Amino acid sequence: MINTTLRQLRIFNAVARHLSYTRAARELFLSQPAVSMQIKQLEENLGIPLFEQAGKKIYLTEAGREFNHYSSGVAQQLADAEAVLEELKGVKRGRLNIAVVSTAKYFAPYLLALFSKRYERVTVNLEVTNRESLLAHLAANDCDMVIMGVPPREQDFVAEPFMENPLVVIAPYDHPLTRRRRIPLERLQQETFLIREPGSGTRIAMERFFAEHNIHVITGMEMNSNEAIKQGVQAGLGLGIVSVHTVALEMEVQRLAVLDVAHMPIIRNWYIVHRRDKRLSPVARAFKDFVLHEAKGLIESLSKHGR
């Protein structure tokens, strides 16, 4: 008979998901030695190693992969049972696991801060990552919901828009085009653009928009974050396309400018997404309702009064 505790199962699932004792400890609010000790005890109880180390990285062994398959199901059943019990008690306490695409980090913390003030006994875990990782989280069903700009098209997910996410062309503040109005799209073909990595929601929207208008721009460096794009544009390496929500500070201090381009900005939406078969806890449902009904007004207020 397998001799393990629920605590060890939760810790094992976190380490298996992150393949990192440090990140698992951070998620569970434990020390790294405490996580390592629980994994060691679990392996001793099972009589077989679940992880192996190569250099500074750890990997699941074959036994670890098998154990992860079954323990994940147990963990999900426990989470569902916990959600049912919390539902009977109402939204008083609980845990909220949210993952957001990197561009959303400019407003998501403000949403979570206000939500946490209303529900002071709720513990919030926020992960900021790229679109590929968000899709992996949804597939693994290991977070309550995600916030992203381009939701998956599969029918297995519920994706609801809650706020516009305009994409704009940015340039150095002293760029010659900043003095022009209604710049024709064709003029952009003379400029070099810094672009996001393949799979990025911003890049997908940009490529789709230019293809629809039969515009072929020169692409320079490929960068994996909006911060890198903004720094590159400030350095004069080219123009960039980013969410307008990411450049408020740089515009205020006159480091970057948004170009007035015909047919732009590219209007898309922010979405809150979860699996269709996800049993949302009372806390998760409360957060979803909060985002759908109040996020737009909160972000607009922040934009008007500064952050």
C-alpha cells in the first residue's frame, strides 16, 4: 500500500509542475528545505526515486511520471471537493491561482490588489508568463483561469472579453514620424520593426493586421518581452507594436511616442479564460465576475489619474 500524505501529494505535484524546488516552495509558501525534505520522505515511503538531477536541473524519473499521472487526478478531486465545501461556506476565504500573459502585468496587479482588499482572507497566487505557458496551464488544469489577448479557439475553453486592448505603433519621442498625422500604412514599409517572438499574441495580431492590409514591413530584431521592445525602440533600433497599456510611463516622461497611423490602433480585447469543465470555486467565480464587470472602469481610472 502506498503510504503518503495529502501534504506530500500537493508538494510533489508542485515540484513536478515547475521542475524546481524553489518555485514550488514559493507557490506553496514553504521553505525550499521543507519541500526537499517532504519529497525525500515521499520517495523513501515509495521505495523509488521520483526525481533525478542533471546539473542544476531536476527531471521526473519514469516512476515520477507515472506517479504524477495518478497523483494529479487525486489532487484535482481534492480541489473539487474543497471548492464544493467552500461554496457551502460562501466567499470568505480560499485560494486564487491566476496566470496572466506578460503584457497584462501592467494592470493585473492593480485588479488583484483591489480584489484582495474586498476579500482579505483570500490568498492570491499570480504568475506572469508568455502565451505558450498559459496554454500549458490551461491544458494541465493547474490554475483557476488566465488573462490573455488571443484566447485558444478550441471549444474546450470559455473565453470572455472584458476590456479593449489597443495595439499601437511606438517610436522614439524625437522620431520624424511623431510630427505627422494620419500616417499612411504604406509608409510603415520604409521602417524597421522590432517584433515579439513566434506565438506571442501581439505578434499574431500584428501579422494578421498587416496581411489583411497587404503591408510588408521590414523586421529587425526578435525580442521576447515588451520591455525589450520598448528599450530597443528608445535606443533607435526600430519601431515597435505594443499594447497601449504598456507605454503610459514612457509617454509621460517623453521617451516614447505613439504614432498616429491610419487604420490604427489594432483593436483587440483582453480575455479571461478557463477550461469549460473547470469547477470554479466561489473565490474564482467572484474574481471572474469582478473582472468582467469592473476591470474596464478601474483601468480607465488608473490611466486618467496616473499610477
